[in-house]
Amino acid sequence: MSTTAKLTIVGAGPGDAELITIKGVKAIQSADVILYDALINNDLLDHASPSAELIFVGKRKGCYAYQQDQINELIVSRAKSHGHVVRLKGGDPFVFGRGAEEIDYARQFDIETHVVPGISSSIAVPAYQGIPLTKRGASESFWVITGTTKSHQISKDIALAAQSSATVVILMGMGKLTEIVQIFSSENKSDTAVAVIQNGTTERENVGIGTIGTIESIVAQKQLSSPAIIVIGAVVNERVALSSICKQFETQVTK
């Protein structure tokens, strides 16, 4: 057990257990307590010490194991009583992960704080499908937007992004898909390519490819649901060529 009250916020990556950093694994190995979310790959917990306390604090099907205030209090109490607390979060903890809020709270109690960045699903999930977020001649930039705000409303930034030529990546947006389609349609973008990728980078990955005008029916047909990300833009049309390259590489590696 560590003698210092310490919090390390660790990004677990997008789902594939191998997409965590070496520094992230080392933090897990040294933890006295691990507070982990629903979207992390549970195989990562195999790196924990046998003596570490593992506490699930995530959300499943709208049900919270702990509210955020309770998680904050748990971080402080366990750091004071046990030593090193690792807060294991899916993706990157500073991309819609509330990692900064937890660090701010812990620092009020003189707890030593650290962060280990993680690979964000906003970048890795499209990459696994061979979708480049930027490509010369197709997209010069990309937006990463939450589909649902703290007040459970659709983000106003989506309307701004729809006016641009950038690639738009929407996290936590499946519940707002109809509104998203309406916004892009109002900008005369019904023919713009869209990918919806569920459980990206995992064995349960499922994807639907279409356009703004067709994506709702494709999602219904393929029964796609959260957790999923939505990628909107011309770069989605690059998927086939890049996917073939990725498959060739995987074949070479496994031979």
C-alpha cells in the first residue's frame, strides 16, 4: 500500500485492451484502488495487483453505480485510507471524460494528482474502419462534439459544424440521431457520407455506412445503438481503400 494519497487518472483507450499506453498499464499495476468505468475493457484489470481493491463506478443502460459527487468522495476517501487510487476511464480522460473535474476536486484535499492520456475513441474508432478524419482534398479539419449536453439537449455546436466542410465526429449522439440528420439536411447535406460505428475496436464492433438521407434506416436495419460514434463527412468514402490496406497489414502480422 502506498504511503502517499495519490490519484492517477488513466485513459484506457477506445476498447481494444492493447490500445492502452505502457504508462497506463504501469499505473494500474501500482494502484491500491481502481475505480473503473463501464466502457473500459475488463481485461485491463488483469494487470492490477491481487491486493488492489476494484470498484465499478460506471453507468450501464442509464443506471449509475455511483453519481459523480459520490465518485469524487470515493476518490478522496480511498486515497486517504489506501494510498494510490487509479481512476480508469474509457478513451482519453480529458475528452468528455470528466477527468479534469475529478482532479480539481481531489486537489482541494491536498491529494497528489497525475494524468495518463489515453487514445480517444473519436480518432481510433474511425481509424479501425479505415476512415481518416483528415485527408488532402477531402477534409482539412475535424470537429469532435458531444451529441448530448449536460442538460440532455443536443449540442448547439453540431449546427455550426454542419455549416463547415470539416469532418464531424459525434460522441454520445445516438439518442439524437434524428435531430442530427435534420440539422445536416437543412444545410443541403443529405448526400453527405455517414458512418455509425458501434463498440469500435472491439470484437463486437458493428458498422453502418450510408448518407445523411439514409443513415437512420441503416441504423434501424442493423440494430445499431450506443455505445457508438457518428462520423460525418467525405472522408467516410475513403473507407474501402484504407480498409483493404489495414487487412493486408493484419494478415502479414499474423502470418
